[in-house]
Amino acid sequence: MTDGIFWMPPILFQEEHQTLLFQIVEMVFLVTDYGDTHDTRDVQIISLSKAGKEIRAQFADLREVPMFQGILDKREFIIGQDFDIDNLSISKSYEHGNNHNISLHQFIDNKSTSLFEIPRPNIARLHVLTAQWMVELEVLGEGNSYVDNGYVLPANRLFGNHLLSDIRHVKNDPVIRVDIDYFVLKCPQNGVVRGGTSINDYLISPRLSLLSNFEIFEQLFDNIGCEIKISDKGNFMRASIELFDSVQQLAEELANPAIVKMFNVVMDESKPSDRDKKGIPGVLVSGRVYVSFEDVSKAFDKEEEAFAKIDEYVRKKIFTKGYILQCERCRAAEWYRLEQVGQSFLCRRCNRDQIFSKHRWREGHQPNIFYKLDEMLYHGYKNNMRVPVLTLAKIRAQTKKSFMYIPEVVVINQRNKNQQLELDIVCIQDGKLIIGECKKGKNIDNDQLNRYNHIVNALNAHFIFASLSNEVDNVKERIALKSWINDPIIMSLNQL
């Protein structure tokens, strides 16, 4: 703890551990005598773990009755008696000017390409035999999307030992824990430092190794006896996010009333006769709706906005250009990509090759171009992807250091594979684990809520309920009736 004062756990003072106590005391003398010019040195050993005032008060009693005494190699020691209370120091040492050290690392496949140098303190009296210190390591992202590259994990015993990789000549496993925003490393990493060497001889220079988002959540759920897999809806959502490069950019699109109006047209499967009567844009062919420029422009205030959006979507392969053509033989109407049509086209149903002529296209003096929405985006939007995407984007906007998520997953009980639960939101915001449900409306099934309650508490997570409705008071009361380890989050997205 300080010069000549050592702390030991109380269990060592029990009679059955007498031999072990003697061995440890021998090591204490070895440490204190190393490099000392005196033949002997006073040693004080305490075993209390209390605040400074409390421990000082109890030393008065320790003076009266020794807890243990003995002789080791002609040296007498007494534990619990004759303490110099005035010189007792119980504290941590901090260095000023040796923190906030920053180094930049590039990561490929979640492993740093350069070595990480373990910092050492500049304490003048650093003793080579006993020197140990703690390093707080914070992994933060850089650039405009820094929160997406940050690495702040929940304070969980599962995490830590994966962080340092490519460690050579290390006797012991790295001692690492997750503490709030930091990974805390105990240094040096490889045990007792021997005489005749320096601290620098024992410091390691490892690479940093990070877990992928899925690996992080996989370990968390495995720890409570569950396995996870990305659901079909989750795969649609993941592919849609990739089209727009990030969840926040997709959320910006899904918060745009004009885009929502255009997507709703594509999702509207009204029959052609009903579309004509009600003036619904788009053409329904073989169960899918295709839109022309005129159809898209109806969703925007200005034609220039429609032109710009179509060009952007074609460039990002969100829209694919094609023609709607009808076979002269079997009369089947289908949508064909531009590259599938030349001077002639091959009917998909009857396989008839025929000339690309006037009475084969739908209307007009020239064939009209119709746009098909990307298949994964189509199914993602159709399966209510909009609400979880907006929810994730809002959580991310409130993040300070690190945001990690995975799209919708299915949680499977490892003991009973029939027990499954779909989770719309699975994310970590600045080390806070958030699990929850997203709805267009304002209700959640009670059985579903009970299952959420069980799994959220098991994970020490926060439950979130997000809805497009602003009338969530009823469900808010029902959620409040449940017993939650952490306060639940109720999020209304009606303003988007």
C-alpha cells in the first residue's frame, strides 16, 4: 500500500492457512529488503478493507491484542500490533501529465495493424520488484461517424481478455476488466519481475483485437443460455442500410414525407381497375408495382426534386430501369430490365422471342421507362423496417462515444428451441445495452411484454418501446407495472 505497509486478506490469518501466511511473509521480507542497505526493515501488515477514518479507529483495538505473531528466519513479526497510525497511508497514486495519451490505430478485420505500446508511470520511486499499475484504455472512433467506430462495451465480466492479441512471452493471461467507458489493464502483464531487470523488460506491445457487433451480442445472449440469429426481416434491413451506407442516412430517407409517399405507392397492391378509379399511381404487374417518372413526381413538390431523386436511386442501384411489355402469343405482361430488351425480347412465360414493336408496350409513342425498387429494400419496408430504423437513428443521435447495433434478431432458448422471441432493437449506446420493440401503433401483446421483461432483466439491459403513435400512455402504464432492473425507455416517433 505504501512503504513498509502491506495488505493481506483476512482469511490468511486463520489457523489452517498458517503455512501459506509464513510463505507470503517471507516474500514480503524479500521485497522490502531488495536493494535496501539496512539488514532489516520494519514491516506492517493489515487486513482491513475500510475507509481511512474507520480503519484508524479500529487500529486502537489492534494495539491491545495481537492477531498473530511468529518468527521467520530469526526475524520476528507481529501482525495487528504496534502500528504507527500517524504514518499510515491508504491511497491511490495518480500521475498528472501522463494521461490522455492518444495513439491512432488502423483496424483491418477488427485487428489493429500496428502495435499498442503499454504506457508506464514516471513515478520516481518505482520499485522494480513490486511495481504494478493500472492503465485505463479507451477506444474511440475518428471522423464524422466517430460513434460508429467507438468501442465502449457494457461492464460485463465476459469482455476484456479478447482485447490484447499477439501476446508473446507472457506467463499469465492479461488481467483486464471493463469499467464504465474503459478497459482497465493491470501492468505488467506477465507476473513477478525478477531482480537485475527493469520494468521495460517486462512490458508487452500487443495488437488490439475488437469483437464484431454480432460477436458482442452473441456472447451476451450465450451467457444467459440463448443463441441469436439475424431474422429474415433483419436481413432485409441490413441490406437496405448497406444501400444507403448507414442507418442514419436510411433514417433520413424514411423520415422524408415525399419518400414515404413514393414507397407507399410501390407497396400499394390495388388492382389495376381500382388504381384507375382512385387515381393511384404505379402499374401492378405480376404482383409488383412499378413506377414511372410521372408517378414519382407526384410525391414531390417540384419535378427537379423527382429528377434528382431518380438519378440518385439509379446510381445507388435502388431503382432499376426497365420496360413493361406484353407477349403477342400468351398475352402475359411482364417487367423487363433494359439490358434484357434489344430489337426483340424473350417472353418469360411462353419463351417466345418476338420483335420489340409498338403494340408490345403499355402506352405512348415510345416505350415508357418504369422503375423497380430494390428487392431487399422493398421487403424491408413492407415488413415495417421504418420504425426500428428511425428508432436506431434517434438513439444514435443521442450517443456521445460509441454506438453498436445489429438488425432484428431471433433469440432462441438453447434448452428449448421452440422458445423464440424476435427483438426489433438490439444496440449498445455508450456501454448501455438496449433491447426493445417497435410498433406503428401503440400496443404490445402482454405475453410478448412478459418475455421481454425476462430477457431484458437477465441481460441487465434497458427495455425500449418505440412507436409512431403519440398515444402511448396506456402501454407506458402497462410497462411500468413490470419489474425492471433498469428504467425502461418509451420513445414516440410521431413527429418524424
